[in-house]
Amino acid sequence: MGMENNVYGELLLGLQLENQKILLTSLQEDGTLEKHIYEPGREEEAVEALAQQAAFEKKVCILGFEQEQKRAQGSEPYRTKENGQDDRPDCAKNTCHGSGTDDAKDAGQNGKKWIAEPFCRENRMLIFGGGHVSLALAEFAARTGFSVTVTDDRPAFANKLRFPTAKEVLCMDFEAAIEKLGVNSSDFAVLLTRGHRHDGVCLKALAKQPQTAYLGMIGSRKRVRELKDTLEEEGISRAWLDWIHTPVGLDIGAVTPEEIAVAILAETIQVKRKPETEGGRKVSQSDIDMEVIHDLAEPDEKFADQKKQ
């Protein structure tokens, strides 16, 4: 079975083109499941609203499970505590329910129940520079769910032996690497090059790409300010330059390369998990295990590998 004939293969192909796709699952009265990828404007009104809700809230949304919800919750609904905390269990907090409109009720009464699951692109951490801080950051970032790519133009600093946890290691010019990577709004970029000349090259290349979820740059305040002033004179937006996280990382008093890496990783996680909403910027979040999705997309190949073992 080819990927294009499998709903999970279709999901993977869709995520190559868009930051987010919605997987709709309908549960029939006989217990069978039907899955397909949501396409705007092609669903009945209640399901359309459910899919849009899942896309906006970035969490699983359900429709038509009213009776099951009542049995699970009992006659007494969960309340919000006086101190403002949500008294529901975590599973309820992380699931949104379709609206109570007549259309939503009809969707449940006709025997179908719906689940809308949002899937986002993997969050890549793009590390530019292969020095000591990068070495620690690549390892820590990979362990916390980022798909890590390291770029350096020196073979001794850009190889898989040095960065075994990185998904991709590029030994090439920084500008060419940024063009090759196809930077997008789900990426977290960190500039840890060996000098501000190279940082400038990276910034000028990144300024031409879609804005990333995060962009941080290491360096002293004085040198960073001078670089920003120079780039502004060359025509790069001051607002974009001021958006860059400098000094990079949370201020935890970090000194060693490993401590600096922890500070940088903490800041990227803060941006990922507590996204800014002002100015219309909202970071896509993704906890998908892409290897599992690939296995579901190509089950025949997976089973063939298991038989060989």
C-alpha cells in the first residue's frame, strides 16, 4: 500500500505543505471507524465547526458523545474552584467538545460520533554553528522532542559522529543551508556561530524566509546591538531585529556551555508551550511521534522489516 492510498500517508504528505492538518474520525453505530483528512468546506456544518475548533484550540475535539460524557461525569458536573483552578481531570481539560447547537445534536442523533485530531509539523530546532554550546543543545533538544538540524561550514564541526542525536547535519555555507532547509513558522532557530560576521549572514538569509516560531542569537549586548544597527542600515526591518531573542536563553546565571544550552532550551520550551498571542502570532505545537505516523503510513514495509528480524 502506497503512502498516497493511506490516510496517514496523506497526513504526512499534507504536513509537508501546511503547518497543520486535521484528522477526522467518525464512529458508526456498528463500531466501525472511518478516517479522512479534513478539507474546509466539504463537511456538514457541525463537523466543519468541530474541525475548525480543533484547529484553533490545537487539541482533540469530540462530537456526539454526550451520553458517554454524562455517564463518565455522573450527575454532578465538574466546577471551577473558587481560586480559579479547573476541577476537571486532565483528560477532560485536554479535550474540547462540540457546540450545543441543533446541528451538533443532529450529528450525534444520526448514529455518528466524531473525533477531530489536530496534527502539526514537527518542531525543528535549527542550530547554526557546531561549537561547544551547540553540542550540548543538540543533545538536550533531541531529548525534549525537537527534530534537530545542525549546520556548520567546517567538516570537523559538522558531522554525525560529533552530533549523533541530530536528525540532520549539514556541512555547508549558512546561507545555502537556510535556503535548503525551507524554514517555516514551526521552526526554532538558534545562532551559535563562531562570530557576528556569520551571524549577520544567517540573519540576512532568515529575514527572507517565513518568520520562525523562535529565533535566538548568542553574543554580548554591545556586539548584538552593533550588528542589528548595521543590518537595519542594510534594509532589514527593525521590528524583526528587535523580535530576536538576545541575549539568547533565560537569565539563570548560566556560565558553562551545558548551562547555556539549558538556558536556551528553557526559553525555546517557554515559547513553544506558552505562545505569544499579541500581534496575531501563535506558535504551532506538535508532540507527534513522526516515526509512528510513518509506520502507520507504510504498514506493509514495517511488517516486512519485523519478519526479517
